[in-house]
Amino acid sequence: MVIILIAVFGLVHWVDGQLTHKNMLSSMTNTPATTWLILGSDERDGTAGTGTEQDVPGSRTDSILVLTRPKSGASSLISIPRDSYVTVDGQDMKINAVATLKGYSALVTQVESITGMKIDHVVQIGFGGVEKVVDAIGGVELCYDRTVNDANSGLVWEAGCHQADGGTALAFSRMRYSDPTGDIGRAARQRQVIAAVAKKAGSPAVLTNPSTVSKLMKAGLSSLTVDEKTGAFDLFGMATAFKAATGAKGVTGSVYYKSSDYYPKSGIGSTVLLDDSRNTELFDQLEAGTHDAGTVGGM
């Protein structure tokens, strides 16, 4: 028992030492459920096929997901479209630009406004993280019912289900211009990739292979930036919540919206207009753990 405790302490200490921290949390009062805000950045990090900083300067929040573990009941994983229309300090913008223009705490505050829940932990992952994690576990099976050859994301896909390596999984997560549902479809594929990774990473074939586990941990941790308070135990909790949310008893989907092509008068272009009343009801149920398992969201 002492040896096990020492090993666990050593692992926790090692994980904590690998993490990069950034001030991102808000001052909102705690709410009952445990929540993680998962952010994907489109900052060019040298990952093949994504372009360079010169091609696409700056960064935006490419994916926004809220993972919730209530005190009892179903865990959930809900996407917020990157083009969702928000107002920050009286300025209209798309939610994917909030962190760049106003800071990460402002983005967290916007998500808290949408969900009504305190965000306890923030985890940001870059392009390279998706590719490295998928490759570390030997690829994942993904399904899409359209044949695609998309120059913007680099996705070349024959309709159906296929074993995808890291580069393909990244392109699968990024593709939207060849999807008739645009960002809504991309968010659904991002959740599919997460579900596939969570399922395979938690399988006996991976967990009983020390070499694969080591590769997986190094791949994931090298690409993460977390908030000022998140540590190893919080990430372990996130992993179990991911598995629960994307399993048969979990709740997945997107927020509800009134329009996927709403043009504010401020001239910021096409946005997704969220349905505030339905989202309030949704997250009240998710926080309480009373929502039925299955898929939610949409018009």
C-alpha cells in the first residue's frame, strides 16, 4: 500500500510539473456541479497542414465545449458554436473572438452567462494536441456520411467509417466549409473525436500497456494550457467525466439556437443566435443531473 501511495504521489507530482498555467477563471460564485471548459485554439503551432502564423496571424477559439459532472445523474458534454453572437462591454462579437479581444476571463464569463454555471476548470488544447493524442493511442474510428475533399482543412474522406490517424482526426475536427451545416456539423465531429479518444484511451488495451499510457500522457500534457487552479486530480476527474458524458448514459450535443445565420446590425457578419430560455432550462437540468441521456440542442 505504501508503495502504491508513493507511486500515485509521484505521478501526480509529475503531471503537475508538466502543466502550463494561465489566469482564466472568473469571480463567479461556485455552483453545485463540477465543470470544465474545453477550448481548442486555432493558433498555428507548426502542426502540418494547418498553415503558419504568417498565413493566419493571431488566434481564435476554434472549439468551445462545456463538460459537466453533477453531484448525481448524467454527465454532459455540450458544444457552443464558435460563431455564437455575444455582447461584451457593449461590443458585438462572435464568441470565438472574445478571448483575443477581451481576455480569457471574459470568455469564461460569457460561457457562465450562457450556462448559468460557475466554470471550475479551463483546459485549452492546440492543433498539435489532437494529432499527438490520437497517434499515441494508435488512431481512432470515425464516421461521416459524406465524401469530402476539403482544401481548407486538408480532409480527404470517403463516406462511411474509417480508422483515422492523428492528422486525419485533426482535419476531421476542423472541416466546416465542405459541410452543409457549417460550424454546427464541425462541433458534432469534434464531439465524435473526443468520444472516440475517451473510449479508446479508457480501454483495457491502452490502460494495460505502460508504453502507450506514457505516450498518451506526454502527448496530452505537452499541448495543454490550464487555468491558474487546475492540477493533476482535476485532469483525472475530467477524463472520467469525458468517458461518462460520451457513453451510453451521458448527454451530448450543442446549445439551442434560434438561427444559424443571424446578421447583427453591427456588421460582424453571419452569427449563431442562441436561444437563451431553452439553454437556461437545459443547463439547469444538466447541473442538477436530471436530464435524460442522449443528444440535445439545435434549433
